[in-house]
Amino acid sequence: MVKNTLEDYKAAVKLKYELEKIGTHSSFLLNPSRAKLRKLCGELFKNNTNTDDLKSFSAFFQFDFVLNCSNKLKDQTDKFRPIETFFKGETDLTDIEAVNIAAILVDFNPRPYLKFSKQEAFKKENILITSIESADTEDVFGVAKIVKNKSSSSDQSIQPSSLEKKELRIFQKKLVIPGLVVVAMLSGFGYIFLPKKECMQWQKDHYEAVVCETKAVGIVNLYSTMPLNKNMLNFRKIEICDTTTFFKHNKPLLWYYKTRDHLDFFNGPGFNPENEKPLKPITQYMVDKYIK
């Protein structure tokens, strides 16, 4: 069984950060600074009774956390600098204890690294979460809305008699039961004899559910398959245009991967399926420099 490495741990924590920075603690994480991360750390540990977390705190800061240690923690602000630059993608973290503190700040589990390293190699798709709001999702993916027409009070159409209604209900029941039997038989046949699509594969600009044993295209598959994650079937690589909306309420709606001067855009956070590199949320600076 393949075990997790420190690089896997850092990649998982960084991915969780990309999700959490537009979540509950976005005021601390969206544009992290040493002072903001130190304040968030203090807030999180006020009610933290997790033994492993308290040990990670002591190992990193060289003193135990107590409720009245805020001034002592304030003196340690510079120790958050490597974590700040790690979250911003400017530097890497080599100190395992610093990575453990970063995992606490973004609530990544399993932590600390010792616990994470003993598990089977983690899968990126298990952490990915679609961050687009439900209202936006309906607009993006075109969920149809059914509108019920209200009949006017002046409608004088003739209503069927109670006897006719009763006969109609009996007739409908006679149709429904055989129909359900047929549907159940067809479903059972399909479940038993048809191959099950329990994996997914990247297809140009989206994931598709596939049978885990897919046939090769040419000599090898263009993209490898991975366990099916239904949340990822809405993940898309998109083309932008003059009317593309990049932000809503100052939060990014798109994520990108940069190759030289070219940006590939996606509608959610995670990894670029074509090279497994982490995506970054769009910023106004990137829009001004590479798009406008």
C-alpha cells in the first residue's frame, strides 16, 4: 500500500487553503498576512481541545497554549511568515511543524503529518468541493425552472363529477403498477449486465463518468481514470469572453492555470486535470495584466 509523503501533505493542505480562503475565515485567509494568520490561530485555539493540535502548537512555538497567552503569541508573529508565503504560492514549507500549523489554520484532516503519512496515498478528488453558489450554478449549468400557470378566478370550465374522478384514479393505478414493474426489471437488468461507470476521466474540458477499465486511445490513454466523484462532473474548463464575470461580492468565480503568458480558466478550485498542477483563484491583477 502506497503511503503519503510530506509533499502529498503539503499539496493537500494547500488545496484545502484554496477552498477555505473563500469560506468561513475568508477575512483572515483570502489575503493572508502574518498578523491575520496569528489572529486566526489564536481564535482557533481558544476552543481547541484536540491533543494533537495542542502538541503541534507547543512544538512550533516552544510554549503551551493557554487562554491568556495572547501577548506571548503576538511576539511570535514573524513565525507565520513562511506559512503566509506558502499559502500565497511564493515559497515552499520545509518545517513539518509549520505545515502542521498551516493544516490547523485551514482545518485540514487527517493531521498532523504523522497521522497523514500512515494512511493510503490520498486522492485529490476527495478534497475538491465545488465553490460556486447554488444560484450561480443554476445559471451556469442551465437548470430549468418550471413555472406553474395559475388559473383565473373567472374560469368556468366544467369540472368532472366525483364518480368520474374515482374511475380515473382507479385506471391510473392500474397503469402505474405494471409500469413500475417494467422499470424495476429494466433497472435490474442494467445493473447486472451493463458495465458500471464507477470511474471518471477528463475529456478535453470536463469530466465524464466511465467504466474503470477504459480502452486506450492509440497506444495509451490521453488522461488516466480516477474514482468517480459526482461533485466533479460539473467541473469545467471554460473559455472567457467580453461578458465573462470574474468576481461576485469581491469573491473569485474562476480559477486559472498559467502557462507562460496563456491562462486556462476553470469554474472551480482544484487541480488542472491536464498536468495535476494546483489552480489559483483569479485576481484583479491577473485580469488587468493578461486579459484586458
